[in-house]
Amino acid sequence: MYRKFWFLARVCRDLFAGGSFWGYVVWVRGRGMVMNVVDRRRFLQGSGAFAGMGALGLAGCAKPVKTAAMPAAPVLPLYDEYTPLVPIRAHIDRIFRITVCLRPFRAAGPRLDVEKVGDKTVVHNYGHGGSGWSLSWGSATFQSQKAFEAADGANEFAVIGAGALGLTTASMLQRMGGKVTIYAKDRAPFTRSSRATGSWTPDSRVALASAVAPGFAADWEAMARASFKMYESFYGMPGSPVEWTDRWSLSDEPRTGGGEGGGVPPGGHDFIHLNDRIADLTPRAIVMPPGSTPFPTKYVSRNSQMTFNVTDYSRQLMTDFLLAGGKIETREFRSPQELTGLPQKVIVNCPGYGGRALWNDTSITPVRGQIAWLIPQEDAHYGIQYKGLNMLSRRDGIVMQYSKFGPEEGWNDASEVPDRAYAEEGVNVLAELYRRMQSGARVG
């Protein structure tokens, strides 16, 4: 009897005294009942809402309301149903920093060749576009193997750069038995890699379909699979350096598809899309039936994606490197000839965008990306894509990456000066979504 009374009181309180529009799930174990209330307004409008309350003896708890019968939404399995999300506090005064990252894009894909500079052998490992973190372990594996082949029995190596590629390459060389020294101008949190979105995006602006070599797709797949396998070893570690989070894709218009054959916008670039080759690694998106979530857009889908909490992950990589006997020296190189003064015979070159200046590599095009960082919320770990905004709530900050001009945004823009007004515009896009949710405004 007490359980029943508690349940009835909770329903009255939440439904008629200002309960959260985000919804909740109530379990009444004694009655074997489950009630999934997604939205107070839709719950009250549902044709069976008051009938259910009458069966529980609550007919007098609300005034009679005449409502039109609504078609029932397709039923999802229990484990796929919407569960409440904590709203992000979308206030511009919660922006604690704004960062700009220059993605090192090369039309032909990453530079992975080997060359001689004086008496040194240089193994290149840079130019991964927006896929640096995602491809880092696979690329590090391939280039470390080349480094050992070039070393001819020696086991001391130099690595240039301490970003995503530099740290993983140094670690991989150690795993293969090498003694490694990193030479870098900056280290986290001041590297460009530290300003990344932090998502598993292995084919993000990695190359142009019209410029890659015939074997590029196969090499890319091998790198992506090797990276994915290595990332599995970071699941569940203290600090959650790598974890899986849900991502919600919201749109008022049908999405046009981003795979191969999806077409190139007028004046745009034919960025290669290869994720179909590794579709078995990640779960497919689930299209949510209309009315099954509190989101106001006509099209709603949910997926799960690997997330890199870059602050903790970078620290973990550096700690592991140092504990394994690695050394790091702060040093800046202004020309390839300066590398000949290093004591190591083999050098793995991982400068990221810095490779454009160091190697006079004009094949690198900067692709600017800006992130406004909101104060992290301990109980919010998910992402939303809506009207050009990519919001990702990470443990080290809430990423607000706004790109209202699409995949071409930031092309050949080398400015690293933050744009505060644009950052605030992105935050306001999320606030507008929440206002629509509260008002019940829907499309379709």
C-alpha cells in the first residue's frame, strides 16, 4: 500500500506541479509496472494517460481534458528507449576558454615516406587532417616498423613532436624495444592536438578522393583497425581517458548522407569517405520514432561513438612514456638540417601542422576549427548535433564546435585567433534547441 501511495503522489507532483520536461522512468516493483514518461505535455495529451490514472484511482487528480487521439509511436525495445539526459547549461558566461586548432590536411593523405637528411634517416608521420587522434596508433605502428627497419640493429630513436602522433609513436617504439627521446617545442596542454574535438573520426578530412594513391583505402583501413584495437586497452581506466558516449543527431530536414557517392557541394572538395570499410567496428545509428524523445526536430537518431577525454588521455600517454624510460627535451627546429645534430640515427617526424613550416611542405592546407569550452557537468556525458553545432560533453569540458558553413568551413584559414562572437553564437544555438523543447514547438 505504501508503494502505491508513493507512486500516486509522485505522479501528481511531477505531472501537475512543474516536473522536468526531460522525463523520467518510474518503476513500481510491487505491481510489476513500468511507466516511461518522456515529456509531461505529451504524456498528458496521450490518449491513454488519464485512463491509466483512473485505473490507479487518480481520476480526481486532474481536470477533465478533451484531447484528440494520437497514433501510437512504434515500440522500441526497452534497451533502446530514450532515457533522461541532463541539459547542458547553455550560458555564454560558462565559456571558460576558446581554442583554435589547425588541422594539417594533405590532399593525398598523411605523409608516410622515408627520406635521408645528411646521415640521418627521417620517417615522416604527419598530415592526418581531422583524423590525427583516431588514426594515431595505427599510423604509429606502421611508421615504427619502418624506423626499426632503417635502424639496422640500433635501438635509439628520436621523435619530433609531442602531439597525438608524437606520443603514440614514441610509445609504440618503446613497445617494440626502442629507447626513445621526444624533442618538442610544446607539450600538452599547449599542443594543437590538445584542442581536438575528441571523437573517433578516422576519415575526417583525411584526403581527397581524387588525389589519393590506388592503395590508400586499404592502408587507411589497416591503420584505423589497428588504432581501434589499441584503444580498447584504455577502456575502464581511471580518469576515463577513452570511453563510449551516446550522440544525438537532430534535424528538421532529412539528412543527405555522407558516405561515398554522397556528392560534392558546388565549389567544395571531394573529401574521401571510407567509414563503410570499418562499419563492423561501431554500432549503427538508431532512428528514433516520432514522439519517443523530447527533442522537437522531425528527424532524431542516436548512435554511440568513442570519445577521447584528451586532457586525461594525453597525460596518460606522457606518464606511460616516462615510466617506460622515455626522455623528453624542449627544443624547436627551424629547418631539416638542424635534425642532423641529434645523436639518434633514425628520426620519426611527427610535427603535425608544424610540418608545413619545418619542411616547407606547401601540400599542407590548414583547416581551421574553433571550440568554445563550457564548464564540465559531472552528470552529462553525451553529444548533440543540431543546426551546425557539434556539442560533446566530455569529462574535461563541454565541446561546443560550431560550423554553420559545413565541411568547407575553415578551409585554408591559418588564423589561430579565437572569434568570441562566433563561439557565443554556437552556445545560443543549443539554448534555442532547449527553448523549442520547453515550448513544445515541433516540425513535422
